[in-house]
Amino acid sequence: VNVTILGAGSWGRTVALLLIKRGHRVTLWGRANAALAAAPYDQTHDLNAALQCDVLAIALPVQQIHSVLVAATFPKSAPYVLSLAKGIEQERLLRVSQICTRDIPGFSSGRFAALSGPTLADEVARGLPATAVVASESDETAKLIQHEFSGPALRLYTSRDLTGVELAGALKNVIALAAGICAGLKLGQNVLGALVTRGLTEMTRLGEALGGQSATFSGLAGLGDLVTTCTSSMSRNRTVGERIAGGEGLDDILQSLGEVAEGVWTATAALEIAKQHSLEMPITAEVCRVLYESKDPTAAIHDLMTRSLKSETDAYVSSTLSRG
Amino acid sequence: VNVTILGAGSWGRTVALLLIKRGHRVTLWGRANAALAAAPYDQTHDLNAALQCDVLAIALPVQQIHSVLVAATFPKSAPYVLSLAKGIEQERLLRVSQICTRDIPGFSSGRFAALSGPTLADEVARGLPATAVVASESDETAKLIQHEFSGPALRLYTSRDLTGVELAGALKNVIALAAGICAGLKLGQNVLGALVTRGLTEMTRLGEALGGQSATFSGLAGLGDLVTTCTSSMSRNRTVGERIAGGEGLDDILQSLGEVAEGVWTATAALEIAKQHSLEMPITAEVCRVLYESKDPTAAIHDLMTRSLKSETDAYVSSTLSRG
């Protein structure tokens, strides 16, 4: 099949190479990039020409998708759209599937799928084994993507829980920011274990409120991706947290990062959605305070351990917390 | 209160120091150990005298508990018993609570509690924050232990799910062996995320079959401890897996390890229990093959990825796996 990938970041380029190995024809649309010069895929800067494809894979920063889509003229028979992005649009509080439905004229959500899971680009590019979930409201669409995109090094499973898979991929980046802060403060692995546990609870709570399934959050696209992102030095979101804890300013970090750390934008969006649903997201709230209100990272983690661990009692029958 | 700790390993010694800081009187019973010479707690080699206490904390290797208990003469008014050990007795397939009920004459299970969670001894000893669960069939017993053992650096939550908490602590050591094998083979963090996800599913399945609650496995004593143990170089079980992957023999590793890696013994016990309940535990089964049947670690992980990831489909609605 003909696949166009919007976005020339590390994940977009990695997927492009995988697809070429699978025998597909791949066109990459993105900013000029020296790293692409010798690449084996077609490159174009003509957005409308790029849309003449069977599958349009979106590997753009989530905050940029809207402006790209509204600048495009889609062909009458729109392609399947596959999201490779993990985040929530800050302005309209939309998942990628919702952005597409609103911004592509006449687009049917049944032609949309999201690919999400523990897939650090660097490892996938090196041929290390990885797994992920392809979610769509349409079984046929999910199976089509699964069939065309999976290979021996990237095993794909289908899911109907599009909402859960998209939210899991977005929200884990926020928890990874907190994991990075803990790593930067050298708090150790005991705290990491507690953070991942409470983080998954917090992600699942919001996901279920928005119609996602808890099994999705316990699966590869939830827990799996969360563990990978919170433990890898290759994770940009974790790196941002680590550098914040080291005393650097957010703007300086983002400018030197090279690629986008989606959690920085998704954190405020998630908190806003949680407020609309009267849900508490203590980790996300502390991450926002550190990022946008200059709260001291040590104080944030202290408040988080105290606060978040009080709510751990919810998870146990007849639990109580002594001596605060 | 007067606390006796059976076992002078790193966790027993760490808990002893915490209790002394809390103002308790602590007696440590264990093998002679040069590291203990200057320690601020009483030491004894007289087992029966050591049992004259309010709380008996068991920090022995699980496979040794039976022989110590049956050699002891308990006072008429038996102390509370707190398990600090994480494993399953290989011979009788018993959890620590079951060992105590069988081996201490007239012992009431209501006086038993288990402390489990992400508590790497080295980090707790350094005063880094940690959290854990105290589980007992009796609320009063759990609250007593919580009250006497918790402090600012070790926050304790109570649970009634003794079965779940004991099994979670035991089974995560087996998954940590597999995580160590993956680390030794340099398979990366994408595989780790998948392994933790499938590992928790496998642990939960056995735990629920034996009467534990799935919420326990999603909590600190389950997921929390699993993440910590699978990611820390201080974990003995993870270290054993890493060294096995590096080509060392199990006997050599165990002899040079200094302390016990409980997962090595718990793996076969868990597999035996799973068989009795007709449950599949693919990760545990592959760990046993590597440890006891000299299976090549690379082949084991390959079979595991293929096999375990086929079963990931269980977790998703209407999932299918294409091209194996």
C-alpha cells in the first residue's frame, strides 16, 4: 500500500523504514532535515500531493496537527488515518481522533486508528523486539493496519477501545515527567514503583471517566508504555523532568531538546479535563505546578508522596493511614 | 514494644534500625555476622529466649522458616508474627502465613501480618522514602503493626487481603528473574514494558485463583514492588537473571550472591500451584526452564515473546494476532 507519514521526527522516520522493509511505498512529509538526505523513502513538501495515499500516518507533535490538517485539501476519497502521536490538544482538549474528525471534512471515524504501546523509536530502529496496540472503532480498520504495519520486530494487537488507547498514550507522558523529576532528585526505585502504581491509577481513573476501559490501561498501551517511558533515558518526557529537577528552566530545556516532549502540553490539558469531570489527578497537578508555577520539585514530590499515598488507601479494603 | 527479628540479612537489619529509631527494643536472632558487631540492637543465638517478645518479625529465607519454627519452643502466649519474607515454600507449597499456622502450635492466623511492597533495603536504610502494605486477616493486627512500624520514611497501609499481598510479594521475584534475563540480553526497555505488563497479568491470575484480590496486584504490593524489583540493580533476583543471561551457572551465581534470591525457589513452587489450578504461567515456566533445564536464555525470551504476546490478546476485546 501507499503510506504517507506526516512528520519527520524519530518515530515517523523509524516507522517509515519499517514499512519500506515490509515492501510498502512510503512518502514522508516534514520539515527539511539533513538526516533524511540519504533515506530510502520519497520526500515531499507538497502537503496536498502527500495526501494522495492509502494510509496517512500522523507523526506530528499533537499541538501542530490542527494547523496542518486545516491547511490541507483532502482528496474526495480520504485515506485511512493512523495516529502515531501521543498527546491531547491543549486548546480544544481533543484526542487525535477527535482532531481528525473535526478538521478533515467528511472524515468518518471508522477510518481512523491509533498505534500506541512501548515503542521507543531508537530501540525499534535497532531491530529490538517491541509490541503495541492498534485501536479503532472499526475492526476492519484495526486489522488492516495490523496486517500492513506488523512484522517480526513489531508485533501489533488490535483493540476496539480507541478512547482508552489514545488516552493511555497521552497520559503516560505526564507520569513520565514526574518519574524524571524523581530520577533527577535521586529518590531511588522504591519511589519509582510507588509513582508508577499511583500514576496508572490516576490515568485509569480519567480514562474510565471518558469511556475508556480499565483493561486497556492494564495492557501494553497503558502499563507497558508507562513502565518503558518511566525507565528509559531515551524518553524525552522523562528527560525533561530530570533536567527540571536539576534546576534548568523549562524553556531552555525545550529549546535544546530537539524533539517535542508531549507531556509538557498534555499535562495542562489532562488537568483541565479532570476538572470538568471533578476528578483528582494529584501527580498531574504537581507536574503542572513544577512546570508552570515554578514550584520547587522537591516540595512537589514531598507533597505528592504525602497526598498521593493517602489516596492509595482507596485501593485497599478497610485501609487507614497512621501518623500521616 | 519488644520486637525480635529472625534473620540478619539486609532487610532484617534495616527494619531493626528503623524500629530502634522509633523507640522500640529490638533483638536480632541470626547467624554470626561481622557487620552486626557494632549494631545498636541486642543480638542473641538463643532462639527460645528470642521468642519472648511482643512481635516476632520473620526475615529469614522462606525455605528456612519451617526448620527454624519447628526447632523452637514458643511461649504459652505466642507473639504477633510479622512476615518480612517474600516467597513460597517449595516443599509444601505454602505461603509464610500458612507455614506459621502449621508450624507454631496453637497459633491463630489473626495474630499474623505480612509487610510487602517496594522496599529495597539499601534505599530504606539510606532514608529514601518508601511505601508498603501491611496485610492481615485481622484489622487490629494490621493496625498494630502499621502503628508500631511506620515512620516518615516508610509509610504503611493496611489491607485485609493477606493472600494477595503474600502472593504478590512472592511472585514478583520470579518476574524479576525474567526481567534480569532481558536486561542481560540487552533487549531494551520496550521489552521490559511488555514483560512487566504480562508478568502482572500472570501474577494476578494465580493470585485470584487462590483467593487474592486483583486490586492488591494493581497496588503497591503488586505493581509497585514489581516495577521496583524489575528495574533496580540492587534486586538480587534481577541480578541472578542478568548473570544467567551472561552465561554463568546457577550454582555459581547463588554461591557468590551472599543473600538468597527467593525467586529461584518460588518459581517452581508457583508453577506447581498453577498446574494444580490448570492455569498457564508462561513467564514463570520459561524462567524454570532456564534455571533448571539449562534452556538457552535467548530461546526462552524468544518463545516467551511469541507465546506470551499471543495471550496478550486476552486483554483486549476482539483482538487478533496476525502473522504470528
